[in-house]
Amino acid sequence: MSDSIWPAPPVGVCLLPAALEVEVAILGAGIHGAALARELTLRGVSCALVDRGEVGGGTSQWSSQLLHGGIRYMLTGDIRQMREGLVERAIWARIAPHRCRWEAFWMPHRYWVEGLAHRFGIGLYDHWGAERPGWPLALELGRVPRTAFDADPRSAGGPFRGATAYADLMTWDRELTKDLAASSGASLLDFHDPEGFDDDAGGLKALRLRDRRDGSARRLVAQRWVFALGPWTDGAMSRWFGETRHRLRLSAGIHLWFDAVPGCDRPWAIRRPKGRILFVIPRDGMLQVGTTEREVGDGWVPIVAAEREELFEALESNLPAIPWRQMPIRSEELGVRPLVAAGGATTHLSREATLEKHGQFPNLTLVLGGKLTTARALMAHLATDLTGTRCEASTTEPLTLWDGHPAQIR
């Protein structure tokens, strides 16, 4: 695992005591760890949230920033996972309205038969996802009028003859993760390095930590442990316990950010080979494009020139009227998706997560795989398993904003 991913800790000190004891210790303050902390708090269970960096500072800030059912699952036939995502999409719109924005995504088609297939499939997608709290009535779904399509500069000179609009939810994932943590009563141990575990016949007992801010030592004791480490899981299990098993396969994708292009007002989702989707999304006053996909072997990797080149080629072949190579890249991101290990190409692997009970440590659960949209549901299931208590408030209780101020709807 490269240290270049971790920012320097902020100036200041952690005010928590040198020794802490909680019922559940969570390692990893990404979307899954923060969601679990909220679930446990709603059930009245004490917990600690541990991370080497800050809350939401890892892969939770490099996703596609969409809370969606997964329109590509319509293409791969994974209808069950798609419908689960659509249910969760509505829940996020209900509990985190300040971190979400509904949009009408355009999926362009090349010929009329493809357009007919899009209208049928997208019609089912929007029918199954008809629960859309806070939907703006000004946004129109279904067949995009030809005049509107032709007015978009992305349509000029390209292979597309029209488009179908479908609904999905955009978010700001880093802020959403911080809100989940702020909605919990977890003891927050951010910027802490795990140095080693104490265990006994009953499983893990305690974790020795070093505060990256001032070098002070802490000891965390817990009855149950959850590792929600995302793509760093295999590396951590190797360092901490000498395990060589690979639980995950990692798939990397990039996003490039350009200056806004006048007339590009709606996000586009373009079908590509092997079930991939090319997104071109106006947001935050800029234009975000992505993503390519390649399998990688570590928890963090740099963007390679070939990957950037493939994305440019995809943009030029699909949207030739826009001078992509003449536009300065204002920012670029690379996100690593943890996929549960299996055979075949990563493009065909499911983003579905699993919860693994560790064989050696019976009080340890590992969160493997997963995605932003279904993180709350998975952690609600895990919290129920850990505590024996369900909590309907998880789907209705609004999140606390971490900064104390309503987010701007961007």
C-alpha cells in the first residue's frame, strides 16, 4: 500500500483518552464504516471508528458520485441487484436530501432499434424506481425531443440519432460519508496507525494505535470487530496476520474534469463494449467524464498514460464535435473498486458485497466489495446481525450534517 494516498495529518491533538473500550470497533472510515457506526448508534451500541486518514478520505471520494440502481445491470441481467439499488436510492434521497440531486440522464442511441430497446429497458428502470422523493417536476423522462437533442453540442457529428432520459441521483460522496459519521456517536480515531492486535482464544481483544498527529499511543478494547477497509483489505490482513489469501480483485477507473461546455446541460450515459458506461456529467461548474476500467493489484495505483488515452479515444469516437484534447484537464481522479474475488474479466464481476466471518477470530467480520448506493442496507444488515436488533429509523432518520450547515444544491 502506497503512503502517497494518505495526506499529512492536520495540526492538533486527539482529545480521546489513551485507553478506550467499546462494544464494536470499526476499522475503515469510508462509506461502509461510517454507515455501520450510524447503524450501531441508532441501536444504542457503543462503537469506535478508526482510520489512518480522515473520514471519507479514501475510495469514498473517488466513486462515480452517483446513488443509482445501476442502469448497466439492465444490460447484464442482474435485475435483483438493480432493484435493490433503486430502493436504496429512494432512501438516500429521504435521509440525505442536502447531499443529493436528482437528474435526468440521457442515454443516446445509434439507430432506431437500439433506441426502442433503450426506451423499453429504461422504462422498466424508471418504473421500478418510481419512488423518487423530492423529484423536480421540471425534469422530463423518456424520449428526448429531437430539438433538445440536436441543441446539445455532444450530438453534432457523432454516431447518435437520439436519446432516452432516465432518472438517477447524484451525490457528493465524501460529504455523505462525513454526515454518516457525524450521525453516529462513535469515538472517532482518525489519523491513527494500527500497530498490532492482542488476541486470545475468543478472538481479537485489543488494538494498539499510534496517533499520526503527535505520536501518542492508544489502546482500543472491543467485544466485536469489523474491518471495512475497501481495497486495502488484502494488504492489511497480510501485514497484521500474515494471511496470503486474496479475497478481492481490484478494478480501477478514472474521472477527468474539464471546464464546462456551454449547452451540455444534462448528464449523458453512453453504452460501451463489455457492459461499460461512459459518463459525461456537468456538475459543480465543470464537466466530469469517465470511466475506463482495468484490473490492478494494490490498494492504490497511479493513472497510467494508456488509461487516459483510452478515455480520450472513447470521447472522440462518441462525441467528436468537442475538442477534448485541446481542453485543459482541470483535475483527475482514480478510484479503485474492490470486487469480491472470482474468475473472468472485472467488467463482468458484480459490485455486490459479502460479509465474511473470519475463521481464526470468531468476533471479526470483514466487509468485502460493495458500492456506495447499497452501503447503508448492507451495514443495517450487519448491525442487526451483531446486535439482534432491527432499526426502521435507519431508513427515515435524516442525517446530521458534519459541518453544521446545509450543503449547497449544486
